[in-house]
Amino acid sequence: MRRALWGLLSLVFLVGCESPLLSGESTSAHRAAKSAVSSELFFSSLNRRLVFVWLEGPFGNPTQASSFEILLVDQGGRLSSPEELEFELSSWAAMPYMGGHGPADDGFIENLGGGRFRGQELYFNMPGYWELNLQVWIWKNGVRELAEEISLSFDF
């Protein structure tokens, strides 16, 4: 009886946490869906849609660097960066189902100009379910303030 109760509670926990193990998606299908161009992601602080694309990876190996590109798109569908704001983007990753630990190295995001940004030198230390958090930092009167953070989730 105790064993059956433990099994039932474990199943409820997994379903309640929306475990990717129970999602029915294959690893490659899940990654493809999450890394595809998406018009649903939006940085309200920049008034821009966010397009996220993996350039290399993601690799679940601490010796292989993963990289991605972020494109900021205005309401007219043009690649653009808000000129009226002084801002920067940063990122950090975590494995929520593994105690929230981060990668071997979070890397950095470089502003390429014109609404293009490249995330480089991101070293995931293992395959699995990850969340990549993208942050918008705005400079106001010489002070850097966190304006917004969105999270992308993927499994590889």
C-alpha cells in the first residue's frame, strides 16, 4: 500500500511540474520547436519581437561551446534596435529539474548592431531540460537597471 501511494505521489509530482519526460515530445522535436523563430516572444521594455535561433548546439558537453543569435524585430517586421534607449542583453541558464544548477559557463551576449545580438561561449555541462533566461538591462542616468527577463526552455 505504501509503495502504491509513493508511486502515485511521484506521478502527480511529475505531471504537476510539467516534466519534459512526460511531454511525449522527442528530444530533437522539442529542441526544434523551442529554437524556431517565434513571434510570441516579446520584449515589452524594448517594444520589439524577439527571434531566437541556435547557431551552434545546444551541446550537452562542457567542452563544446553553444551559440545563438537574437534578432529584435519592430512592429513593421524590420530588424531594428530602439535608438532612444541605451540597453544591453545578458543571459543565464539553469536546469530546474536538477536543483537549478547552471552551466559550466554562461558565456556572453555581443551586440552586433542593427537589432542583432550573438550569444557565445555558452557551455552546458550535460544534456537535459534547460531554461535560458534572457535579460534586458537599461541604463538610466548612469545606472544599469534590470528592465525585463524572459525564459526559453528546451531539452537536448
